[in-house]
Amino acid sequence: MSMKWNLLSLDTLNLHIRRRNIAHVTVNFSRTFSAVYRKPNFCVESSLSYRHYRHWTNPKFQISHSSEALQQQRSSLIKTIKYSAASFNKWICISQSSKMSGDPKAGKDLDAWKSKWVEGQARWHKTVVHQLLVKHLDRLLAGKSNAKIFFPLCGKSLDMKWLADQGHTVVGVEASELAVQSFFTENDIQYTVTDVPAIDGKLYQDLDNKIRIYVGDFFKFSREMEGEFDSIWDRGSLVAIDIEDRERYVKLMVSLMSEDCQYLAEVYHYEGGDKEPPPHSVHPDTIHKLFENTCDVKMIEHIDLKQPDAICTSSFSSKVDVLFVYIYLFLKKK
């Protein structure tokens, strides 16, 4: 069954509009499905509940009906909502069928990360290869011509394709399936999709098996799935996660490092202004406390992003009084 969404349907309204017009949206949402089925006694009710974090909405669907035939159609209707309405899927996460919720006590910032992709507000995404990766590529590779490189919370980073085109193998983990799909489609890369129950998610990989991106619960990823890595490029991942998750984040990263792994991380430190995380500000002292027991820590570059001649820029520079970006190199202690 195909569905046509009128201009008042939920998928055409952005998150902020939905927040102001809950009743209006619910009414039109019910009308839309009633019109599709053309059944006077058939009604789809949508109850919208908010997390009060980044204005994200979790719709919950309840189907009321008055006939046994419509009861039998309940399952197919839910599947139709999920799979047939592609534009609807871009805006909504159906709570009845979501498989990627992860630990309910953690992951608020990863939820915010996903919502930004949905809203088209992923301003941290660079449309070019990261300048600091290019500058410090020799540090990342340490002379390896066919390195296996890990990208935590990779998004749709062009850095992945750039490195894969040089003959390296790239493995990413991402919370937003939309970002991963966009990476492959925008770069015209053919791919396959496989279910991965271990992370409550999926694996997207190109046909040459040079780029593999896992979508699901980030903290369920493990070395048992991909082994160890020669290099890690952490571009804004550490600063994106919840503060209370940092220690287990570092534990996971270290577990993925080979004995001679080169782990490069881009980290922000900012002060003042009205910037709300993520990304979080991480002081250099915090970096040392997080890694000093397992890694040798080297700060290989720091840049004042408030300076007009800075090699790179930030989307939130105007919202803070002080803003530095640091590039750290972590080497596993012997």
C-alpha cells in the first residue's frame, strides 16, 4: 500500500513546529490514515511524548478499530508506516519498532547527535577532507601503506573515502543510520546491509570491503567484531558523548588499539558564551586523567580558533569567548 502525505502531515513539519502544534499535528495525522483506508470507523491515534532534550519527539502509535478485518491489518499498517513512507522515516523514530535505544540511562548526547542529522543540522560535518587530518596524516599512519583505521561516531565523513581511496581499510561506528546511508549514496558507493544483533543494529559495507560502517549501540561495539586497529581518527567523537560515559568510552578505545596503534583525537576546549554541548569542552587536564593510565599522551597541536588565520574553523566559534582545538596523539603503553 502506498501513502501520500498532505502538507499537514507530520513528516512535513520540522521539530520546532511540532513542539508548538501537538494537537494540530495529531488531528491531521489521524485524518491522513483515515483517508487512506477510507473506513469511517477506522482511526489511527498518535500520542506524542517529549524527552525535553533538544526538542526530540518519540511518537507512539495506537490503532483503534471496530472490525476484525482491521485488527488483522494492524501489523501491516505498522510496517507500512515504517517502511513505505520514506520521507516520514527521515523525521520520526517509531518507538514500537526501534532497535537502537541502547542503555536507557545513558546516551542523551548520542540522541542529540542523531536528532541533528534528522533535522539537517549536522553543522560539524565537513564538506572537504579535514585539514588537520591531511596535516598529520604521517602521524596517523606511521608509515603503514595498508592501515586498518577506526572512525568512532564517523557520521558521513569524507575522511573515510579519502583514506580508503589510498588503499587503507576504514571501519566506522555511527549512531545515525541516516548519516551512514547518506555517506554511501552521496559518494556513489554501492553497498550491502547486514543485520548485526550484537550491537542491535546493522553493518553497511562497500562491495570491495574497504569501508565498513556499523550502525547501532556504540558501546556494544567490541574488538571481537573487527579485531585491533592500526590507527584511530577521533574527529569530534570524544567531545560528543555524555560526560558520564567518558571513562567507558576510553576503555573501549584502548581495547581496540593494537600495540603500535596511532590514535589521533581532535578535542575542543572553550569558555564563556552561551554554547550548549555537545560538543563538550574538554580541558587538557581531563584528557590526561582519562588516558594517562593506559596511554602516553602527546599534544601535537593546539589552535586558537578565534584567530582569523586559523587553519580550520568551528561552527560555534561566535557562541563562545575562548575556543581552542587540540590534536592529541595517544600511544598504548607497553
